[in-house]
Amino acid sequence: MIYLDHAATAFPRARGVAGAVATALDIAGSAGRGAHGGARQAGSLVDECRARAADLLGGDDPRRVVIFPSSTLALSTAIADLCLGASAQSTLLIGPLEHNAVWRPAVRGLSEERVLLLPSHTNGLVDSAALETLDPAQALGVVVQHASNVSGLIQPIEEIGAWCSKHGLPLLVDGAQAAGIVPTVVERIPALRVYTTAGHKFLGGPPGIGLCWLAPGYEPEPLWIGGNGVDSELSRIPAGGPGRFESGTPNLPGIAGLAAALRTFDDDPPAARFSRLAAIRKVWVEDLSAIEGIEICGEGGPGLRTPVISLQVAGFDPNEAAALLDERIGARCRAGLHCAPLAHRHLGTFPEGSLRIAPGEEVSDEKRGVVIAALAELCREGVTGRR
């Protein structure tokens, strides 16, 4: 197998994750549910995960990190809160390459007509200078993906935040494709209220776990409430802190696995990982660009990128190309719209989408050569019509 789908989920998981998940299943207790040894042991794992996440994201207070079942649920919570009390004229500004985790909650909260796209370059990079042409009078806030899951493009969230701060708008950032490889200090980003991320992508943790940093003093309305192990005598949820959002039994195996993944950043920080992955991406792009019949989507123009590359293969629908790569050489890529129709509309690849390659460090030069040769053969077949 040649795994090229890290933008969907990490494989293999980070060192120690599988063992940590298995060990957590043998803990006789649940975090916040009692004072016995098992409950304390579970609580320690939750505290460690929260503290390590805050450290990775550049947050000062671990209690501002909320553990969600996914980054998607964290975004839904924050966007729904942003839309509370909206008027008939209210709008929400979002990036041009957004994932459905942003677009769908935004449309549900307002309407499709009132969800407006930020000005951008041809490749989808938000044009910071052009932001000054916007009238933000009716805007509730700005939501933007830190890095694209279609092209890997990294948005200038500090510059966007500075514009938001100037106009008194909150900034929400979807960091699912950035955390772990794009160095981030949430406390230094102007106007930032929310930064969410998925535990199972470039953090290397298990699925079913997400993180959300909330700015001090910002306490959005939770989407679900119930028992949370604290303040049980009250009819209402806490006014602030993780207990406001973490109702229900914590996913201890997921939390333990994510804590293990976060430990690997102690001696291998995001900046070092980004440097290595940027070099890997560069070689892939060079090799792909040399194949007649391959078009790399959204590759030109300004901006840095994560190791995510979208392709069009001459003569083939993206799903057909992906199936043939899997069948012929065991290469696992994702094809289609990647839950990001807005990005494909912007890049001109809607409705078919693209073939996405998202390599990790485990893919050797030899395996890359096998993939490049297979893609070159596909292009020859697509051009000549001989399959």
C-alpha cells in the first residue's frame, strides 16, 4: 500500500497512540465521575491532553481548550452562536475555499445569500489589501480555514485578524488542516475568538476527537448540554470553562491517544515538520508537473502550502483515476469534492472535483516514483483513449 490520504486522516498514527488507546480502555473509571483511583487516573489524562494542546497552539491557559468529538462539532457550535440574534440584514464573511464544516453551519445560521466570500486571488488566497474595500457594517464576523484541504493553501490569518480587529469583528479559524504542521500562536492573532482542529489529521491522533481553543472571556452557547461531572446540583450548565461544552462521558481512549500524539511534538515541533513536508511537497509538485496531461489545481500565485496537492488527470474522471491507482499499485488517494464544493467552484473543478494527493514522510522516493510512473501511464491512456 502507498498511503497518500493524510488530508483525510493520518496513517500510521503517531508513535504511542495505539498503545495509549488500548491502555485507556483498561482504566476503571471516568474523568470527573468520582474521586477514586480510576477517575483520578482518567482525569489526569484529560488534563494532560488539554495542557499539551494549549502548549502546541500557543495558548496561555489550558482551561481555554475544550475537547470536542470533532473539529466539525466545535465549528458548528461557534458558528451557531455567532448567528444568534442575527437581523434580516446580517451577513457572515468566510474564505473562498471553505470546507462544508464552515459553509453548511453558516448557511443554516443565516442563508446562502447572506454568507459572503472574502476577496481573494485566483488561487483562493484571501487578498488582505482588498479587505479594505469591504463594508463590514452588517457582518457578524469572519470564519476562515487556516489551510485548504483541497490545495494546501495557507491563509494569512494574522492579516485577516488585524482587519477584523480594526472593525470590531470576531475571527473564527478552522485549523483542521494546519494544526501540527503550521506554527500557530493563538494568543497573538488579532480578534481571534475560536481556533478548532481535528485530532486525527496532522496531529497524528485517533479519530473521534477534536480540539477548540476559545479566547478568554468568550463563552459561546453550547449545542448540547447535560451531565458533565461538575456543578451537578445546578439546573444550568457552568457559565464558562470546559464543563460548559463537555457534557456527556468523555472519549477517554481518544483523549489518551491524542495526548500520546501530542507528546511527539516535544522533540519535533510544527516548524520542523512543516519544513520537511514542504520539501516533500516541492519534489512531488516538480515530478507531477513534468507529466504531460497532469494539471495541478490552484497551484499558481502567492501563498505557502501544506503537503496537499489536487490534480486533474487527462481523460479520466478523478474517481476513476483514484480507483485505477488503487487497483494497479495500491495507492490510496481521495477523489471528488473533498467536502469543499466552494473550493472547487473557485478553482474551476466543480462538479467533478479532483484527485488529491496528500503524502506523508513515510512515503519513500521509490514509492513516489511508482506513483509518478502510474500517473504518467494513466495520462497516456487518457490522451490516446487506449485503456
